[in-house]
Amino acid sequence: MRNIIYLLPNGPKNLSPLFPTINWDDIEEYYIQALDRLDGIIATGTMNKMGSCCKQGQYIRVHFLNYLGTYDGVNFEHYSIIHEMESSSYEKSLRFPLSKTDTGMERFNVRSNETFQLKTNAYSEKDMDWLMELVDSPKAYIEWKGKEGQTDSYIPIIILNAKKEKKKTEERYMYEFTLEAKFSNENIILRN
């Protein structure tokens, strides 16, 4: 007998239209159940934990392919974004008479990307095995909030190689989980 995984989209965004009176900020955890005609429980979904680290203010949410082949999400309440650029340059000869706007050296092949340094304190030692699935994941996305009438979407990222402390001997129940990632596609620069 083989195990089959069914993906039931049961996140707050999917359930909000079905339950418009529920304030999802007040929910800590929930699960869904399938009932038969006599209200007997046929199946129970996994426990969805909302977490409380990021209800107020800014955060970045990363979705990743887990070991079972489905997607999970992790919120990072602390982050910095570093814009990295590189280019080549060349020097051209100048004509006479020289104009102030003439350039001797110019850049070309300008490339840029952004690296995210993400941190969260919301998880403890018992969550480390699951968070290792995130750092091992071959596919990950940053959740993007739609702007100017665009729908919400996901932007692919590459998780950068690193070593992670999975179990500590001192201060075992205080973990700061960090992750570094960058966009999997560089910025498109039209003027090169």
C-alpha cells in the first residue's frame, strides 16, 4: 500500500471567503475535518499553526518544497535586503574638442540581484527538524503582495549554502533561525 498525499488548500486566504465572520488574527491553530452524512469524522487534516510573530508590522514569508513534496511556509519577522550589482567597463578614446558630457569610461553588462538575510525567533528546538527541510529545499518562493491591482504571487528564490545549528548544548530553547536567499532571476536592466 502506498501513501497518497492530497493537497487541500486550507490556508486563511482560501477559507476567508467561506467564513467571512472569522477574524483570522485571533486564531492560533486550526484543522479541517471531513464528515460523513451522520457527522462521523472520516478524515482530519494536519494542525495549521498561525504563529504570532508577525501579525503586527512587516515580515517576509517563504514557501518551500518540503520532504513530502508539498509546500510549507515560514514567516521571518526580521530581515535585511542587500542590493548587489556588478558590471564590466571599457575605455574609449575621446575626440577633440572635448565636451563635458563625453565619457571616457563606461559600464556595460550591468547585472544586479538582491540578497535577503532573514531571521526569526518564533521556533524552538522541536521545530529544527522541520526548518532543516527549508534549508534543504530545492525550490523556494517569497510571497509577494500584489500592487497596483496585481494579484498576490510568489517570486522564486535560491537558498544560499550555509551551516545551521540544529541542536544546542547551551540555551537550548532559545533559537534564532537565519536564512540567506536571493532571487533566482536577476533584475532585468533594459539600458545596457
